[in-house]
Amino acid sequence: MEHLLRGLEGRRNNMDISAYFMQKTYNLKDIEFVNNELTFKDLIDLLKNEEVKSLVGDTYEIIEDNIISIDKIDIIYSIVRKYSTKFETHRILCEEKDTKVEFVQNNEKDVFFILNNCATEDGEYLGRVEALSKYDSIHLFYDDRKLSQHINYIKSKHRDQKLLDSINNSWIEYYKRNSKISKDRLFRVLRDNERGDYFAKSFNTIKYKEYGIAETFVLTILELNKLKESTGSKLEILSLAISEAKIEIIISTNKEHYINGLGRLKASITVRNKDQGNTSLGFYATINFNLEKEIGENIFLYPNRNIDDINFKKTFQHTISAKKFIDNHTIINELINEMDRVYDDIHFLKDKHTPDQLRAKIFERVGSTRGIFKDVKELSDLFRKDVDNEISNIKQLLKLCSKAEILEMEYDTKFHLRYLISNVLLYGKNNLE
């Protein structure tokens, strides 16, 4: 493997690729497409995990030249391919005593990890590696030393390298006196396949498996194709949110429940994978509330109250075996078929709270100056009580919720917002989980 030390020399400003690290939501309704077909070979070739690639045929019948036909599959495939092939992931071991952090000069935010005497998991010596910190890698690295808040404070307020050096050097001296305490840490480092730059993605244990956005996409499409062929269901991929490390796919079926004057509740599912830090793969039973045109577009609702011992969400860590990773995607069919149990439990149809009381429950959370929604001012403005136009009927409330759905915000913030709106509309509660 090519030594990584070449990665960042002369290329310390990487604004042109920053978009790959930020989640982008694609509204698939607005995307024109050429065809709705994809070969099994094209799909399987996306897989990076060789163990998953070797086992996937045990669960799905794969004939390379055969065609998968799902609406807009060609465009969705090209988007996922762009994000999943931009970088190559390297798993690098470096002792804590040989790791330090430096600020990037003439840059307000970035820091480098400097890894000395590091090697691959296979034992290939790499020497010195410089990798630009991404995501919450700084927080994860310093968290077990209880220094995360202090490092973030220095990073955002002072950016004084001497302050960082004093912390680095104190730990280097500590490890000299206590050499047995200095442990190897697994750095997951990305290499830009076009420019050769390197980025520190996360820190994980050796048990962490490389199940990334490509693996999640491929297994989801294989399961949807299997479901379509076995049941004849019409499936539609409504939304794709993606970055180098995160993917969210929302799929809707033609199984629906009509609410007169409001819209159609369609059985759906959300598949999410966060391939960074201590994160998980998740499957969430979803209701696609396809609103009447005069109200808005879509609201995605997430049931979370168990009914007849049915759990409407299932999550798994990235430490599971490749076989279990593949097998877990069969949950897609299971969760979609459980949605009939939810339709009789919709709170806003029972008149236990007025529409304005339900609006107030949402505003109580999104209007707070603390918490996950504090940086999305549009939410607070949207649900704030307007003395000249009080929310007097459910259509007005649903219109606000539909407007909230299309606001641009961070990946996890949007997910929490959907859970908040779901709990208010389905259960009359404003908890976030």
C-alpha cells in the first residue's frame, strides 16, 4: 500500500471536497431520469466489504446480467456511487503516545492529527501520517481523557498551538513514565482517490466492521427487489439523504390508508446508516403522510409505541458479523407489513388536544434556545404562535409540519424533528424519542 505521508503536503485547503462530508438531501421528485433499470453486476460492484460481497449470494438470487427495475434507480445509483467511490478507507494503528494534534495555519476551524510510527492492521509500517480531522474525531480522541470540552474551547476560542502543545507534551511525558498504558488506537482514515489528501474519520475498536453507505444501499435495493418480485408491491424511493459517512433512504409502498380531506397514509420504511464514531445501522417503520395538495407535500411519521409487542424500529452496531448484517436487511419487509397496527392510534384525529395545543407542544421544543434545534431559527419562527392567525384546524397544523419537513438542516436534527412531530401527531406528546 502506498505510504500515506504524501497525503496533505501542499494541499491544506480542501474546500472543494467539503461537500462530501456534509449530508445532502435529494428530492427525487425533482430529478429527471433516463431509465429505471440497473444490472445486478453494477449494484454488486459497489460493495467494498469483501466478506459481504462473498456472502450476499447466499441470501439473494443474483444473476449478474439480470435487471433490477425500480423507479429512478439509475439516478439514485449514480448519486450513491459518487459518494461511495470518492474516498478509500484505511484502518491505521497508532499508539496514543505517538499521536498529537496541530492547528491548520490560516484556517479558522481545521486541525490535523499527526500520527507517528503508525502501521496498517496488516502490519505494514507507514511512518508519519497527517490527516485532517473530520466529523467528531477530535471529540472521540480526547473523550476518554475527559478533555473534549477543553480541546473544543481552545479550538474555537483561542487556536493557540502552544496551548495544544502543552496538552500533547504532558501526555507524551506521562506515557514515557507509564509506557504500558499507551495503547494502540484504530484510526479510520480516508484517502481522496483523486487528490491523495487524507482525513481522520473516526476512532473505533478493532471489532468495528466496514459497513458503509455502499453496503447499506446495495442490501436495501436487493431486499426491495426481492419484495417487489414476491408480492408485486409498487415501491417508490421518496428521499435520499447522503454524505460520505451517512445515508438515509425512505421507501414508500402502495399500501395506504385514506383520511378524507387530509391525505393518504402510506406504509413506508426508513433505512439509515451512520458510518462514523460509535454509531449504528437502523431500520424504522415509517408512515409517509402524503398530504392533499392544498395542504402541502409529505410528512414522515415514526411510530414508537409498541403494539402487540411489535417494535417499530430496530438498530444494530457495526460490530455484527457480515452474515448478520446481510440478514438484518430482511427486516425491511417485516416492518413495512406491520403498519396496519398504527392507523387506529392517531392522536390528532381524536380531538383530545386542539390543533393549536399540538402546535404549542412542537414549539415548546423547537423554540428552545438550548438543545438540538437551537441553530434552526426557521423552526422557531414557523411554529411560534401568531396572534393574528391562531391555528384553528388540523389542516393548518399539517401545513406547518409539511413546511418544516422541507427545511434544510443537519442529518440528525432532521431525524429528531420528525420524531418530535410524530410523537405530537400520533400520541399527543412532545418527547424526542
